[in-house]
Amino acid sequence: MKNLTKIIFFFLFTWLSYPLTAQDKCTVLKPEIAGKYIGKCKNGLAQGNGQAIGQDTYVGSFKKGLPHGEGTYTWANGDSYVGNWEEGLRQGEGTMKFRSNGKDTAMTGLWDKDLYKGPLPPKPVVMKSVSIDRYTINKSGGRKDRVLINFYQVGARNTTIENLMLTTSSGTDANLGQSVGYENIIFPVTIKVTYTTWNKLHKAQFDAIFEFEIFEPGDWVVDLHN
């Protein structure tokens, strides 16, 4: 009986200790922070939220052993970056804080492959909205300089649109399925949309107007709900 108890205790101890042992084998692929790692792991690489401490320190999201997603990186000299990462490089929106000429300095903007590209462009501006219940203006992640517009009503495509007219300050006509808009745009661009549609109960028609300006280049999607 005593031997059986010892065997059970041995297997329990081995099983409980395994995650700690496996954690020691979790690798961070960025040399400057490849010292101690605390966090989630997948296939032997840092994956998910974690903290890596080496010459520099990083706290945030990892993917395949590299900073990827939102995170904070602190250099050995005290400089820091808070923002988005992609494959171990600063990418997208972020803020860099450092000392310059003896003064604390902050630089907020867009980064591309670890290089600062400039300040954040202004967000889209709506100049006129008539008979629009709600709207969204978002970048789709595509690589075209394009704006596509969708029309919805009660959670579905609005098929009652009549007298649709679009005007733009730049671009050529573009259609994708039921989406309409413009491509080959030079930003900033101003677009005005006018149309007639039935109300939700399909008992009366009304005119809708939506005019907006987008400053940042990209592939944009505008959803209008009536």
C-alpha cells in the first residue's frame, strides 16, 4: 500500500510539474528580449499575452515567438513604444517616448516596418446626414484606394433604393456585388450620396442625404442604415 501511494505521488508530482518545465522551453525570437519569458506558449514559441525580459523588455501580445498585436516595448535606455506590432516590428498606430535634447518627447502616429511614417491622419468627417438612422465608416484592410457604400434596412440589404446619385471629388466608378462607390481615389476625398427609399413599414418614401470626407488613403467601406 505504501509503495502504491509513493507511485501515485510520483505521477502527480510529475504531471503538476510538467507545465512549469514546458514553460522554460518557450522561445522568444527577438534577441533583445530573449532572456526570461512569462506567458502563453504554442509549439515552443511565445504565443498570446506574455512578458519577455532581456536587454530590453516587452509586455503584450506575441505570435510565433515575436511581438505581434498590442504591446509595450521598453529599451534599456528608458525609451518606450506603446502600440501595434507585426512580426516583431512596430506597425500601425503607436506612441514612442524618448529623451531629446534633455527633454521628454512623445511621437504619436503611424509606423511601417519599424519606421515612423508621420502623425495620424484626421478621422473621416460627416458634413451632412439626413434621414440616416446610423452609419459606419471603416477601413476594410484591402490595398486599393477605394470607397464602397452599402445600404441596409432592418438588418438586411435595402432593396428599395431609388434615384441613387453619387458625386465625388476624385476617383472612377466602382461596383462590387451590391456595393457602389469609387476607386482610384486621390485622398482626401469628398463623396455625397443622395437617394429615395421606403421607410421600415414600407408605407412612405423619404429622401436621404449623406456627405462625408475621408483623409487617409486606403480601402474604405461605408454602411448606411435607414
